[in-house]
Amino acid sequence: MTNPATTTQQGGAIPAQPGPREVTSVTDSAVPGTKPGSGQALAAGVQGVVSGGQSGRIGGETAARSTEHAAVPGLGSSVAFGPGHVPGAVIPGAGPSGKPGSRPTVKLREAGPDDPPRYAPEWLELREPADAAGRAHDLLDPLRIRLANMPGKSGVVIHDLGCGTGSMGRWLAPRLDGAQHWILHDRDPYLLHFAAVSSPRSAADGSRVTVETRRGDIARLTPDALQGASLVTASALLDVLTREEIDTLAAACTGAGCPALLTLSVAGRVELSPSHPLDAELTQAFNDHQRRDGMLGPDAVTAAAEAFSEHGATVRLHPSPWRLGPEQAALTEQWLRGWVGAAVEERPELRAEADVYLTNRLAALAAGELRVTVHHVDLLALSRPGSGAS
């Protein structure tokens, strides 16, 4: 197992061996002008690390103490949009990123090292309960069986690609038995710190869970980077990859002999109730927008299933829809604005109709009359155990 401290690795391509760099722990008391134990203090502390250009190392106990008080994603805090948020605007990440060829939290293709994050923590927090409810529990039993039968393991090492604020770890770690070491990958150090301090500290059977963080470009993932890995996970990642990048991911996982659990890939289908004549046209325009710049969008999960199968893995697919009603009104509003916005960006001639459509849909949402199902698919690829998993 790796060092139990939470560590951060900076760099371009993901290295085979991490090289932790120690800096001062992020604590509320170290942040001037904020109240101790506040989410504001945590956010300011993380931002200080980012602007200072350093990687962070947070001991497990420090991280656990911070988690008890800070308003971090997934811990029951209410969503409070940042001071720059305009009411009625789309939170970064819910709609078009404004930069073709990039996903906000993962460095792909042409993203510069100092690009600001375009996935706001508020968006990731807003969607986390729907993600957790949607993920396919039926894929967990075959995954548990594979992990339990992996040879020579006293614990499992899990790589979470494009981890964002760490929602996958918060969902999965308490559902698996045994000691776990999570390696969180993301291009955004701000989100990596959120993920680190809010990660679970114990597994389903009470075994210890540790975590480290790495910055890097997952599009160049190699089997060497996954040496010793027990599992690769990701959420909402496949649809923003190209076919070549998906094949690279499949080759890395199968080459290392480790399974992959890749959840919440868009399926290209939404259902709104009551229905509207413009639903189908907006869906098609949105799907076309998802396919920009070679990204696969709704075709990604099929491409991934084919790629993993061609590399010798056994693949299982399972639906993982968002089911949004009045209780998820805030998420539904942001999703709806982003969905319509992407469709109009793809087909500007729809703007006039789409503006009226959006106004009417938001009115129905405010009245508690709108239901939305956003279809996703989860994929579990069980690779043949190899030298990388021994």
C-alpha cells in the first residue's frame, strides 16, 4: 500500500510512480479573513494552495477534521452558489464550456496548464445525489467477486479518473470491504483538494480508506501508470473522450489486468413529462453538440464496450438514469438551462423557439409539474488478471 497520507502529484502524463511534494496542510486557522470551521475557510484555503502553485499534502486526521465542519460536496451541505454567480445563469459545468475540445476537470487535447476550472464545485455538489441514486448497484456484486479473488492483495488500489470533488469515492468506498487506497486523478488542483478532504475514511467493514491525489492528463494513460491497480473508476467521463482516447483507456486497463467501473455516460435520450413537440429536436441538437471535436458523446459507451471487448475484457452494461422531480428542482433547472443552451449553441436557428420553450419549462418546474429522466449507462469491464494486477 502507498503512504497513507493524502498527497498530490503534479505533472503532465500520469506517472507510474507518484512523487509526493509536502506543503503546509490546509486548515481553517491558516486562512485569514475567514471563520474557522466554515466552508468559506476551506474554499479560501484551497484557493490559496492553487494560487501558490504548490501541491498539497493533507494527513488523514487533518482531512477528517476539516470534513466535519466544511461545506464540501456530498456531506449534506446546502448548495450556495459563489459570489460571481448570476441568478438564472448556468453554473460552469452544467452547460457548454465555451471552449470546444475540452472537459472542465480533465486536461484533454488543448487545455493549458493554468486554465481556470470550468466545472464549479457547486455543480458537482448539486448533481451528486442524483448520481448516487442513478449508479447501477447491480454491477457491484460481480465487481466485489473479482476484487475478492484478485491474487496477492492485502487491500485494493483504486484509480479514480477525472475525480472532480470525489463523489465516486464517497459512493463506492463504503460499499466495498477491505482496506482501500484511492488515487484521485484530475487536472484541477482546487477540485482535488475538495475530493481529498471529503473522501471516506472507512470501508463497508470498517477497514481503513486512504487517499492520494495526482494532477495529470488521463488521455495519455498507460498500463505502467496502473501498475498494481485493483480497479479503475470514473463518472461522466467516457462521453467527453474521443475514440482514440477510449481505446487508450481500454488498453491501459486491460494491459494492467484491472477491472474498470465507468459510470453515468450519457445515453442520448431524455424524457420530459409533460412532453413537448420541441423535445426531440432539442435532444438531437444537444447530442450533436456532444459529438463536437471528435468527442463521442452518446456513442461513447458503445465504443467503450467494443474497445474493452476487443482487448479481451468481459463487459456488462446497466442503465443509470437520473430521475428528477420536484425534490430535485435546483438540479433540474441547471440541467435544463445547460441542455437547451448546448442545443442552441449547436443550432442557433432554434434560439427563438428554445427561449419560449425554456421559459415555459421553468414555469412548469416552479409549479412542481415537470418530471425529467436523463438516461445514462454504467459499464463494468472485467479484464483478465495480468502482471499489472498481481
